Amino acid sequence: MINLSMLKPTGHLTIGSLLGALRPMAAAQFPASGNACFYGIADLHALTVDQDPARLRALSTEMARLLLAVGLDRSTLFVQSHVPAHAELSYLLECTAHIGELNRMIQFKEKGRNRPSTRVSLFTYPALMAADILLYRPTHVPVGDDQRQHVELTRNLALRFNRTYGEVFKVPEIVTAPAGARVMDLQDPTSKMDKSRDDGGGTIYLLDPPDVVRRKIGRAVTDSDVGVGSVRPDRETKPGVTNLLDILAACGGSAEGITTYGALKAAVTDAVIAELEPIQIRYSELDPGDVSSVFAAGAEVCRRVTAPVLAEARTAMGLA
């Protein structure tokens, strides 16, 4: 089975990124799972909104180093823009897509429609996402509810292309992705912790030092219920406490015997710091040149894997 996951370098990776995405990515790696894994830094997707070039470059470099630091060393790692087939097939799929179906995409409806300054790439990026998938010919695509619409479009584009030009693409089946830990913002526990959102103290980054982690968790929102039994999960009435309990459990800690919010925050702090410490040590030990070499080798593998697929698509459309 082929696993493909891509992360946009639009912010610093968070504890939510680790528990919800990076851990499952590591668990899916070959050879233990029998899977071939391609994990990419989606720098082209980041350009759907305004990005400072120096910041984008720095975030991509940091993310590359972190992907190795968290243990994704048995996968093919690459930067999306270093594999030209992604951009070229994206255009070919744009020539297959219809305005109506792109206009229905949630991201465009919520963030770009009727805004004159919206980048065209925000409208067309589902075609790029489809190219990301179809180039690697996976048979199944694990997907959460937030990405199901994009994978359904990918299937539709592949089917339409095959009907129009001949059988080129494998049409992947959609499978429900295993649920990863869902980490919420410490200051707004009704919203997911987001690396792309400005940090108001509610986001724990993978490279936050222990004193910063301690301060952020110490200031985390709980609630006014401080009586006996107040430390309990209740997503509706106690989202802040529930979030802390979820983080504690995901980091291998236990709430057994904890009766106060102060003790809960102390336990969460210890668990998070223990979780981040080996990652930060590994990150500091990694040589930037070695990281670049790993990603250069990964991009070369991806170019070899994707070249035949792109060549078939070009030939089918009369371009070669």
C-alpha cells in the first residue's frame, strides 16, 4: 500500500501536528507496516495565500528538519516544488476540471469567493491536490471529513480523464482515516490548535522550550467549576479541561488521582515536555546538510516514480 501525506509550511509545527498527524505517519512507515510512504512539504499549496518568501523558505527548512527529528526516516521525504510533475499534472487536470465543481470547494467558498484579491491558485488548488494523489497511483486514500470533498473531486477528475483520453489513472478508493488525537487551542478550546493561526498563547510548538510550554499550559483556559469531581472530561461544558485531559493521555500520562486544575496542568506540562524533549534533542543534532541530502534523494525518487504517470497523461492528451 502507498501512503501519501503532505504538510503545508504555513506555520511552525505544533503538539497537535505531532499527536494528530506525525505520529500516525510514523506508524505507517515501511517496513514494519509493509507500506511505502511518501511524505511531502507542500510549499506550492502554501502559495494560495500571500507568503513572505524568506519566511516560507525558513518554515520549509524547519519542517524538513522536524520531519526527520520525529522519526520519519524510513519514508521518502520530498519538497513538492522539487518534483515538477506535481505542477505540470495539476495544469493538465485543470484542463479536465469544470468551473462549477471547483466553485463548490469549501476552502474557496469560505476564504475566497467574491473577494477580488483572492489568488486564482486558491480556486484551482484542488486540481493540484488531485495531481499530488494521482501521480503516485495509490489504490486507497485515507481521508478525514475535512478532506473528503477534495478526494471525491480527485476521483471524479480521474474518471473523467480516463473516459475522455483513455485509462491512465488508477481511481483511488476513499477510506476513513484512523482518528488521530485532536488537540484544541489552549486559549480557545472550541477551536483546533492551528499552526497557521497567530499564536495568542494557545499553541504549543514542537520547538517551544520547557519554560514556554510551562507558561502556556499554566495559562490554559479551564472553567469556574473547582469543586470535587471537577477534573473530568465533558466536551460540551468543560472543553478546556477535556482538552488538557486528551493531551495528557496522548502524551502517555494519566489523570488518575488528579483532583485539581493546578495538578492537572502540572501533569500535562510534565508529559508534554517529556514528549518534546527527544524531538528537540534530535532536531539540534541533525546536520542541515544531511537533511538537505535526504530531501534531495527523496525528490529524485519521486521524480522517477511520477515521470511515467505524467508521460502517459501527456501522451493521452496529445502533447507527446
